[in-house]
Amino acid sequence: MLVVIVVAMVLMVVLAVVMVMAVVIVLAMVVIVEVIRVVIVMKWAGHVARLKDNRWTLRVTDWQPRNGKRSRGRQARRWRDDIVKTKGNRWSRDARDRDEWKRDAEGYILQWMDIAS
């Protein structure tokens, strides 16, 4: 009877360790997906910031509501919000230098790789 209880306790501990490892793996995957998403958004933002003509993509990026307010309730995240959070309000000026912007995107990836290791 004592052996059965010990085996059951060992199995419970092993199951708990496996569950913790699964949670850690899922969280790591979420972080990886978020980093990839931000880098893709940064590439798009750099492309939009370097546009020379007055295309709709550039106009929509800088669009503000006429009354200066957005509707009530939780606001949908705009892709511009991620860039401002990552790079600050000067992101469009910084993005005009293609090489510097590319290094910034690579630096963002390396920053998360350093945290992960």
C-alpha cells in the first residue's frame, strides 16, 4: 500500500513538472510570435515612411478623427501604436534611413534573444 502511495506521489510531481514545462513553452511561443509580428510591422512602417508621393497608405497612417477623439470603449490596437511604443513618436523620421531602420529591427530581435538566453 505504501509503495502505491509513493508511486502516485511521484507521478503527480512528474505531471506537475510536465505541466509547468508546457506552460513555459507556450509562453515562449507567444513571445516569439509577438516579436515576429512587431518586426513585420516595423518593416511595413519603414516602407510607408519612405513613400515619396501622397498615397493612401501614408495618409491613413497619419489620419486623425475630425473631432480629435476616438469612440468610447476599449480601442482597437492600431499598427502605428506598436511602432510608437517600440520606437517613439519620431519613428517616421527614423524610418526614412533604410539601413538604420533595418539595424533597429535586427536589434529588436537580438534584444529578445538576449533575454531568452
